[in-house]
Amino acid sequence: MAQTTKHDYCALSITQIENTHLVRCGHANWVLVEEGADLTLIDGGYPANGADVERSIEQIGHQLGDVRAILVTHAHVDHIGGIADIVTRLEVPVLMDPLEVPHAKREYLQQLSPAKVPLLLWRRGAPKWLRDVIGAGALKGAELPRAQAFASGGALDVPGRIVPIPTHGHTDGHSAYLVPEAGVIASGDALVTGHATSSVAGPQFLVCPFNHDRGATDQALDNIAAAPAGALFPGHGPVYEGSLAAAVEQARAGRTRMRP
């Protein structure tokens, strides 16, 4: 079962299952995976979250220098902003799906554009969310010039022996990650459990304007449903524990809420 501790300082909330920690801070989530004294970091929040990531590492009894690898679910600013700060101080590999590498290097950008923001603003919570994320550096953007493709075929040679799960759709190269020891999937934005622009809680899609390819985003959930895991650490929202097939079914049942 998950163990959760909350910290008033910087509003960090950390949920642990075995060697894996879901960190929630404002509108951003990231994941820390332990193997002995070493860590893998998955995602890193907005540009303003660099210091928060370091604080979360200290909260679980480690130091920033214990990070041996960084994995990226996808290259949206709310997932790589804090990483862009950290990699200026750490010489570690920054790994992701091969299709996501040019996105992380900003050879192109698949992200909510200013023209699509009005599609969100009628939603309860969206105006405050927009103010908050601008304050967190959403408009500053972020890129990862050192982005690399992870090796294909099974577990990666990183702390936790993490296994990539293709979940293309939210972006062309979106990837989820299975942590075998914990039976946890870090799902990024392929499947979330809450968001400031959503009126419901529980497994769900992000609303349509956030997804690059709606159909592929839906199809990608088959890979999550089939994974040998019993918990979801999402890119937004709290931990989900239970059947991942049931989580996917719940998200698909509510897919009309994805619409603008």
C-alpha cells in the first residue's frame, strides 16, 4: 500500500510504493526511483520547479548527486522545465523515446498554443491554473539539448531497471515507464487522475486541447492496461492503486470530458 507524507514547505506531497516515489508540487508531478544509493528521476515539472525537485530528493534521504539518470515521458514544459535547470549541474544521461528527442531539442513543438487557450478558459479552475502555470514559468519554455534516445528492448540500464512503455499520442514520442520492483507505471500525461481543468477525479484523459493526436492517445492506453503493474503514478493528480485495465476502462468511459 502507498505511504504518503505531506510537507508544508513548498507544498510537496510525496507518495511512496516500494522504491518509487510520486512527488506532487502545485500543478506538476515527477517520480523518483531508488536503487540503493542511486536514483532515477522521471520528469521534473515547470521551470520554477528545479529547486523543488532537489528538495524532494532531499526529503527521501538523498542528494541531487545521487541522480544517475533522467527519464522524460514527453517534452512539454511542465515535464522538462525543472530538468533543464538540473542538467546544468549534473552530467547524467537524459533519456526518452527516440521520437521525442527532436521535440525535447525544440526542433519542433507539440504543445498547447496560445490560440487554443480559449478552448480551456470556460472550464472551472482553468483561469487560476493559467495564472499559476505562468507564474511557474510556462511561458519561458524549456529545451533539453542533451536529450538522447533510450535503448530499445526491455529494461534500461538505469537505477530501478525501468522499462519504457510506448504511449504515443499526447505527443508523438510520449512514453510511460514501468518500475518492476514497485509494480508502478509512471504514466506521464497518457493517463492522469486529475487536473485543474477537469471537474472529475480518477483515471481520465487530459482534455482535448492538450493532446496532439486524440485517437492515438486513446489507443496507447492498451499498453498501460496490459502492463504488469498495480499502481499508476500520473503526470497530474494523485496515485491510483488497483487494476490498470479498470483504470483505462474508466478513462474511456468518460472520454467525452476530453472535448473542449
